[in-house]
Amino acid sequence: MKKLFLLSLIFTTSTMLAQIERIEPPFWYAGMHNPELQILVYGKNIAKYDVSTSNAIPISKVEKTENPNYLFVTINTANIPAQDFSLIFKENNKVAFTKKYSLKQRKENSADRKGFDTSDVMYLLMPDRFSNGTKNNDANSSTKEKNNRELPGGRHGGDIQGIINHLDYINELGATTIWSTPLCEDNDAQFSYHTYGQSDVYKIDPRYGTNEDYVRLSKELHHRKMKLVMDYVTNHWGIEHWMMKDLPTQDWFNYIGNYTETNHKRTVIHDIHASELDKKKCIDGWFVPSMPDINIRNPLVLKYLTQNAIWWIEYANLDGFRVDTYNYSDPNGIALWTKSITDEYPNFNIVGEVWMFNQSHAAYWQKDSKIAAIQNYNSYLPSVMDFTLLGAINSAFNEDEASWDKGMIKIYDNFTNDFLFPNPNNILIFAENHDTNRINHMFNNDLNKYKMAMGLLATTRGIPQLYYGSEIGMTGNKDKGDADIRQDFPGGWDGDSNNAFTKEGRTAGQNEYFDFTSKLFTWRKTKAVIHSGKMTHYIPEHNTYVYFRYNDTKSVMVIINNSKETKAIKTNRFQENIGNYKTGKDIISDKIIDVTNEISLEPKSVLILELE
């Protein structure tokens, strides 16, 4: 009898393993705001089975598609405590096999987690190019592209351990938050290092480490009172994604069998004159041939993406998302995705890549936009990226001679349009990122221009974002290809002749860049007047721009002299902000400067004064 039982158990187990290849999410959490959980079950002919559960867990619905290898089982977890239960698969009213599923306990106060905000400085890095902390994961038998540091666009071996090894460096720089480009598996045969063509969104790419390593990164950051932002992609996956090999539905992706590339013209979404043809091509077209476009109009797809995002928040204890190509997705679908996440986490922050160089176009995509409301639309997206300021920074500091539309007037004019945004303080501001020229290339390695740009980012409204390596003077020309703006951080690999992670290892020039950046952004960490204070600025004169950040108790005066001449700045013009203050402390040199009459400012320089 015992022998028969063991044979039956072996048969049932082997049948189960043969039938179920994937269950996603792999587990879930009890006590979520939305109790409906959609479980994707994948396996050969899995749809022939009837499904029930143990422990009286209620099933709301079971959905089958045209592909018999998929089942979508929705259960209601309302008032169900954390526990293990079984999914029971029957054929002809007989149990064929079972599969354990877990509802886990959420972290305490998980729903109330506070996302990144204006008190933060975000450090953007590309993990493959930052530091190789573990050589034994440089190649993996399950992934196609192997490590080849000699190939500029190849895999170079950077990983999660490399990031962990240098968290103190990032903290010393003054950054409080890490935004890493995607870390989930990208199994493309080439150019997989950027990891935007993901092949499994529940699995960290093994060349970066494991899911557990990612959780460890989060814990190490939180131990330092720092934050972790995941780069999330809702618009597309990679051509090697496992579902592309066996589609759940024919409309899971757009334009299957009829490759059509997006026209990238996202203005068609709010253009009242746009053709439906152009709108469809923009929203449904593929970004590139290796990145199939996800159809979030399909409710199964939308639920899958929503749950995946929430799963990572809970599992890795995340502090925010940066969403790639945010407004390439169907606008109604992406709004539902965003709202579902912020309904679960009201204080969570999400910043969308809305690459628009017109502020009304960018403002359209921020939550509660009055511009979008004209069309009865709300994206529910808390934050957008300020590409208009990027454009102004990249050009203005190279314009030595001011005119009606050149020089510092570009920076000034950018801020005059802040009224368009529902919340201009909650905007990500930056001078560069992994898709643009490096500013040190744009500025021809001029440290003074770099200082002016960083001084601006550190003191104006918004959330500053830095790009790895520029703080030590790294340069890169996008015209030479993306690899040139994504070079390896010196010192991240054994044998590097220059270790820029340490003061002793940096060159004198690298230390000039680093020391200024570190002092500036470390100062910013504790300055509520910068985080939440009001801003008053004055029309630039002679290519010199003056503005103030202030609250009820503190005031900071910022002067940027973008001309090639020393300027004597008469301060009586700014009396409404200077008021009774007599002096100001230069936050970089610690010198005390009289602000009652005239301030002398060197060419191409920035002066930040805490008024006293």
C-alpha cells in the first residue's frame, strides 16, 4: 500500500512538473488594497484542466485564451490572511495534480511607504558599466550574449554586487537615491547590456546577479537611509521574451506578423487634428525591431503589468519607479496602470520619461493636469522628466554673449512656464542621462560650465538627477554611438589603471569635479529651504541670472554669471528678497560675503549664498 502511494505521488509530481512551466506572479501578498489577484498559469495544454483551490480561497473567474497553454485564474484575497494554499487541477472530476501557492505577509506599513521626493538627489547608473563586483556571473549558460569588455556595445560585466561595493562612494557624493537602468533579464544576442529589451520581468538578469541580490541592494541602501528606484518598462519587452515564443493571445503585442515602427510623434495623442492612422502608429508601433510593443488595452496584459510592478515594490521594498517611454503606451491603459499603483501606495512616486521639448506637452502628462483635463484625461503620473530644462542647460552655458533668446534667458524662460505644471516641484531635473550627450562633452570639458550647471540643478525647483561618472569629468559623444556615453566607470574592474572611486585613486582633475559635486549636493541634503521653499527669480541682465529660494526662516541667493567677464552685481535690485539680510555664506568656500551693496562674480561661475 505504501509502495502504491509513493508511486502515485511520483506520478502526480512528475505530471505537475510537466504541465506547469510557469506561475506568475510566483507568489503574492495578503492585505492588498485591490484584493483581486490574477495568476497566470503556463504549461502544455494546461487549459484542459478545471481549477479550484484549497483553504476556501474564492476563485472569481478562470479565463482561457485561444492558446491552450495558458490559464488566467483570478482569486479574491479580501480578508484572507497570509498562508500557503493549493491550486487544484482536475480532469474529468479527478485531481490530476496540485500546485502550492503562497500569500505572504507584507512589510509593516508597506502601503504607506514614502517615495523619492524633492529632498532627494538621484544617481543614474548603468549596472553593466558601473562596476564588476562578481566575476563568476560574467557569463551564464542561460543567456546568449557573453562578456566581452573589448566590444564597446557588448556586455562588460558590471553587476549588482559592484553597485553595493560602491554605495558609500555614491552617498559621499551627496546622492540619496539610485536609479539603475533595468536589471531584469535581457536575452538579446547583442546590445543586451542596457537591458531595456527584457525577456523575463520576474527575474534579475543572471549576469547582474539574482533576485535575492537585488533585495540585498535595497536593504543596503535603506541601511544608509538611501532609496532605490526601479527603471520600469511598460511599452515594450525584448524579442526574446518567453511569451514571444508562445503568445498568450494574438493581441498580447501590437502588430504581430506585420512589423510597424512607431513614428515617435507623441504629440498626436493630444493633437485635435491628428489622424487615427498616425495615432495608432505612434502608440502601437514598435520602438525598434527587437522590442515588441505591448498591448495594454488587453485587460489580461494590463493586469499582468500592474501586478508585476506591485510585486517588485513589495518584494524589493522599492521607493519609486522611473517609467521608460511612458507616453508611447496607450494613454488610457497607462493611466490605469499608474493609478492602480498609486492607489496601493498613495505616497509612492513615479516619474515618467516624457521626452517632449514643449512644456505644455510635458505638463499634459503630470497628474491632475489642467491642460489634459480639457480632453477629460488624467494620467495620474506624479512626476515627469524636465527635458526642456535639459535643452536649455545644454545650450545656454555655451552662449557667452547674451541676446533676446540666448544665454541665461533660456533658463529664465524655462521657469516662467512652470504655471503649466500641476506640481512643478515634483519634476525630475537633469543635464544629461544615458540617452544624451554627456555634459562634459557638450561643455568641452570646461569645469566652470559644469559647476554652473550643477549649481543650478542643486538649487532650483525639482528633484536633481546626476549621471554616473560626470562627477569625475567623464565625457561621451552620442554621435559616436550610445557606447561612447555609457563607458565603464574607471576603477570598477580589477586591473583598471585609474580608480576614481577613491580620493587617492582619482587624478587631480577628477578630484576637482568630485569635490565640488560632493560639497554641493551634501549641503543640499539637509536644506528644507531648497526642498520645499518658494522661488523668486529676476530677468537676467548681461548674461547673469539671479534667483532666491526661501521659506519663513531661511533664504538662499543664487547668482550665475554666464558671461566671460567679471561682473559687479548691484544688490539693490533684489531688495524684496534680501530684505534685512546683511551677509551671505558661500556654501562652497565658506566665505562670508556682504550683500548690502555689490557682489563681484568671476566669469563663468556660480555663487550660492545662505543669507544671514
